Amino acid sequence: MDGLLTAREILSREKALLTLYRELNNQVTDPDLNDMVDRLMECQMNQIDMLNELIDDLGEAPAPDIRYAQHVVQPGETLFVLAQKYNTTVRTLLRLNPDIEDPDEIQAGMVINLPILLPPPPDCFNEYTVSQGDTLFEIAQEFDTTVSQLVFFNSISNPDLIFPGRRLIVPCPDEDGDENGVGGLDFKTVAIDNEINYRARLDERFFAVSTRFQLRRILERFDIRVPSGIDFNEEIVIGAIEYNIVDMSLEDNMITVEVERKARGYHLVTVPKDQFVEEGFYSAYFVNTNGRRLDRDRVEIEF
């Protein structure tokens, strides 16, 4: 509501003035002047009481049918830091959290509403607070759900960026199973080498293509020939330099490729298109055998 943030700012300053009045009272020794300082302090406390009443009247709780994402404050975090992390402002955070009396003093463990609207939760769900080093992929594996469901129910705009302290809605496992594009992918090796030493940046080591032209352009960097026998009408190609591809799974429009490091060589595999529900855009994520992401950015493919 209009005026609420300004009233809180005034209250914060008035509390600081009250602290100064108390210091002044300790420093003044003349009895007559002490009486004057006492009266000033009383006026200041009355003003603070009136401001608190005004803030109570101005404050409005969020509508009950609106659900916001939440963050559990971590040690050392401030509202300014949270505003930067979640691309918002301190004023917006204060508006969504009317119980915060002093914006300069928030404590670890406090739960902060974020300006991120959530959809209605699933019928069955758990809550999980993100820890340092967590990824959505690892959380999905731990709770037997999918990254896409975590993204949907938590209105996550960037699946690669989650902050410690973010409180997540985690759907319960689907006992009936999910038949809409979730499961393992079959693939076939079309070329593999374990001898040649290639020099490649991390962002060059992983790729997914749907045309011969795309594959040729990538392999030319490493002086590798395009293998014969690939039917690009029916297959896509996924490759890794100095890694072996050991497993692959599909989750909605997300392909997770599990790879294993090796000192030399490369590995190219084909994946039949008929394993995908529909043609369109897909994202490929490359992870090690512990499930940790290896590439900095997801690899996009369209077919």
C-alpha cells in the first residue's frame, strides 16, 4: 500500500534517533537539562508508537490465493544481497515481507517472500531448502522427480542458477510412472577413438547436431572425418571429445548425457528420433557419473 515503505524508513530513522537520545541522557549531568532530555525521549518514544500503529494500518498481507517463492536467509545475507540475487529491489522485498521491522537487520534463518509467483502446488509434495553446491539435477534424482517439474512448480527461470537458501516445492514421485517423454534413450556408437590427443576448451567438448553440415563444421576443428552410415532423416548425433558417452535419458525437452572422462580420443553416438515425443527444440546437458554438470551452458538442438 502507498506510504508503507516510507513509513518504515521513517521508523528506522526514528529508532536511530532514540538511541542517540539515550546516549545524550547518559552524557548530560545537569539535573534540569536531564529533565529536558527525558521529555525529548518520551516524545520520541510516543512518535515511534504512533509510527508502529500507522504501519500496522497501512500493511496488507498478500492475498491468500497468491503464493510466492521463498528464501531462507543464509549467514551474512542482507536484503540488498537478496535483491541482487533475485533481480529485484529492497523496496519490493519489504512490500512482500511486512513483518520485517528493520530492513538493515535480518537474521539467518528468516524466511523471505520473493517476487516470484508460484503455480498451485501438486497434491503431494515436500519442501526442500537448497544447500551450497546443489543442482536441480541432483535434487530431482534424490527425490525421484524431474528437473522439469522442479522448474514448473517453482517458477525457475534459469535451471542452471539456484541459490543456497531457496525453498523448493518438490513433487512426490509419480507411482503410476510418467509416459510423457521421460526415460532412458537408446543410442549407438558410430565412431570412437582412444589414442589421439585433442586440445579443446570445455565448451567445445560436447555437442549435439541434427544435420551433416553441423557435424562436419564441429569435427573439422579436430580434423575428424564425418563417419559414414548416419541417416540424419532418422537420427541425431551426440558427441564428446576426451569423454566416453555411457548413458542417456530424456526428460520432457531435456536430454541428459552421462559421460566418463578419458585421456584421449572422442566418442560419437547416434540417437533415433522416434524416441522423442515430437520434433522441436531440445536441450542436452552433459554430466559426469556423479551427476554433476560439466558444460557451462546447455547444448541446444532442433530437429
